[in-house]
Amino acid sequence: MVINDMKNCGYHQNRFKDNPEEELFALAWDNLNRTYHNDTIDYLMSDDNNTPTQATQKEREVAATVIQWLGSPCGKFFLEELGYVKR
């Protein structure tokens, strides 16, 4: 499933059908940036972390791709190596 209305979408959305965890991570990231934290990526890309800047589309895509990757088997292994496990 490719999510066309995502503002913060990453690359490789074609993997969602075979790896639904990636889709969950991607949707959570997009939702976080759209609603709850009002563009977290803009704060992450700011020079002082207090004044949001307008993240570029490329910055949004790269961040979203990394977040999506955390839901992949490799990304989950990375998180597990740090002590994070799914409850």
C-alpha cells in the first residue's frame, strides 16, 4: 500500500505489503509530524532546536526513510542490539 497523502513519506513504500511494521513506523512518523508535535522534523532541522525551520522535502524524505527502516527486520535488529524490544 502506497500512502499518497503522507507529507513525510520516505522511499521504498512498496515494501509495506510485505513488511507491515515498516508501514506502522512510517504512519506514526507522519502522524507525529502532522498533528501531535506540529512538524517535529522542522525542530530537528533547526539550528537551535527551539525555532522551527521549514525542512526541505528531501530532508523530510530522508528522515521518513530512516524511521521507516526502523520497522524493517534490519532496523528492528538494530533496535534490539540497543536493548529495545517490542512488547
